[in-house]
Amino acid sequence: MSIEIKAPTFPESVQEGNIATWHKQPGETITRDELLVDIETDKVVLEVVAPVDGVLKEVFKAEGDIVLSNEIIAQIVEGKASATAEAPAEEVASEDSAQNDQEKIASPAARKLADERGIDLQQVVGSGKDGRITKEDIVAWQVPEAAPVAAIPAPAQAAPVVAAPVVSISAGDRVEKRVPMTRMRSRIADRLLQVTQTTAMLTTFNEVDMHRIMDLRSAYKDEFMNTHNGTRLGFMGFFVRAATEALKRFPAVNASIDGNDVVYHGYQDIGVAVSTDKGLVVPVLRDADNMSIAEVENTIAEFGGKARDGKLTIEEMTGGTFTITNGGVFGSLLSTPILNPPQAAILGMHTIKERPVAENGQVVIRPMMNLALSYDHRLIDGKEAVKFLVAIKEMIENPAKILLEI
């Protein structure tokens, strides 16, 4: 029996996606719950798994193609793996059938591009899993064709040149690689451009003395980890708790603009920016004002692991009333964070550097961090923004205020 494989149901905020990677090719045996394909949306990468055991009969969408919610993307022939399903593949391998071998080792997008450019897939070495030829391999294969072979220097008495996707290029050559922008990167670009065009964004700066927080962390990090099942005590937990308290004092910073209305949120959902290979994602800590420092640190660690593995759900990245981003982990000394719409403000943390500061009339060396608060001046006045940032500074410099909520 043939079974149609459909794209997942996208939420209202996601219009469409792209086929990112086919993990199975037509003719291959599959088992129930085995990963078939990754679909990349502007927020997350969705995984589609096999609903039954069987054989992947046909795919209707190649890698890179646009796919809509619930659109049919493939077809499976249901049934347990059997000799009849596996024998043809073995027979093809033994007879060296060129056509079937191409279908076995090349992705649909690679085959399509190879056909368009007249490339013999048998001459291309695949860089994908199990030697599978990817679209990038076909793109790379065009590099040696951009210049005559005579322009590539070869040592004397060299063996005949054999076609391969990796070719040594002389130092004088100027190589370019053109790849399509991922849907996530494209969406990030659109949102950042939207912010600069539709908001009156300003940034206010301050600095915070981190020595008390660092001393507290050093004194209790081992006990904290043992008490909370291995959860690491970092700085983000303190900043999230400080931010939630400051947001209660300055509700405009926790608000957003909807048309001609100002929406004041009676809760604090804090987005924490996480960097991945595909771009910056912002999972949300729901009701962060009700979370302990241990809960904050544990949830952020879970989000970080999911982000790296591409396992974050759309629900985990939807919403948020305020965002914190930490460029300091990459060594940033000072930057201007860009708003995460429709939020009205974002806090930027930076790297900690020891600096001489004046304290009680004397110069002392302290570990200092620059803080930046970008805000939408249409909603938040400069006075509120400065006082909000000062409130966070005072709570970080005096951690007892976080616990006492003063």
C-alpha cells in the first residue's frame, strides 16, 4: 500500500519552508520513525519521520524546493524490508548500472543541477553521508571549468589529470562561491531591516562591577552544581532575575506597540539569544519571574543543546516580551544590540575585563562589564531606559537585592 508523506502543519506565523536535506533516497528501505527529511522554516528546522516500515518510492520535492504546510512531498510503499526490496540494489551494484548508481548516491537537488549543467555524476566524488553527492559538490565541480586547464600549473612529468571536485588552484586565482541564503538567514535579515526602518531605536550604555557576582559564583558553584543535579551556575541566571525585577518597576520596557495601541504585558517572558551555525535564535523563558536561578540556568542549557542540534520547536521561540543577548562569550567589548520585534527593548551583555576604577577615593582593579540597552524611543523615554539599566546594574553589583527584590 502506498502512503503519502506530507509536510508538517505550519503555525500561522510560518507561511512556507524549504526542503533542507533528504536523509533517504528513492528505492531505499526505511523503518518506522526513521528520519526522512529536514524542512527548514524561517524559525526552526522541522524533522519528518517515516510513519511505517517500507521503501521510499518517490520524492516530489528536491532539496531547496519550497514546500507549503501539509503539502505532499514523498510517497512510501508500506511493507517490511525483504529480499525483494534489497536484491535489486545488490544486483545493480554488481552490474555497475550507471543510471541506478547515480540515483543511489546523488541527492535530488544534485541530480537536477547536474542535468542542467551536463555533468556526469559518475565523475563526481560525493562529500555527503556514505559518499552521497550533494548540491554543493555539483557547484564546486564548476570551479575548474571557469578557467582553462593550462592556467593551472602542474609539476613536471605529472600523471594524467583525473576529474575530481577538489582542484588545486594557484595563489593568483580569485575563487568565489555563490550559495543561496538559507530561509532562516533570510528571515533574520528581513527582521533586522524592518527594525531599522520602522522603529526609533536608541541605545544607552552603562558599566557594571562584576566582582561580587564572581565571588559569589566562585564560592558556591560546586555546591550549586551538586544541589541542582549538575546544573552549572553562570551569570545569565543573575541577569535574567535582575531583568525580571527591573521590568516590574518599568512596565513600559516590557510593553510593545500594536498599531496605535500600547500593549502592557503583565508577565515577563525573557528571550535569551543563542548562536547557532545557521544563525541567531531566541528561545523564550516563559514566566521568568517565577523561575529560580537554577531553573533559569537549567532551561538555558537545554535550549542551547536543542539549538545546536536544530531541535528547538516553534513554540519555544514564539513570543517573548524582552530579550537578553550576550556577545561577551565571543569577546565583544561593546556593541549596539538590535531590537527583537515587536519587543520594545533588548539588553546586551559584553565580555568582562579588568580595569582600574575609582572606589572610595582610591584606584582599584575590578572586573568590569559594559551593558547596552537598545530601546524603541516611540514607547520608552530616555529617562526610563537609563533608570531601567541602572536598576540592573545595582542588582548585579549587590546580589542581595535580587533575592530581597529591593
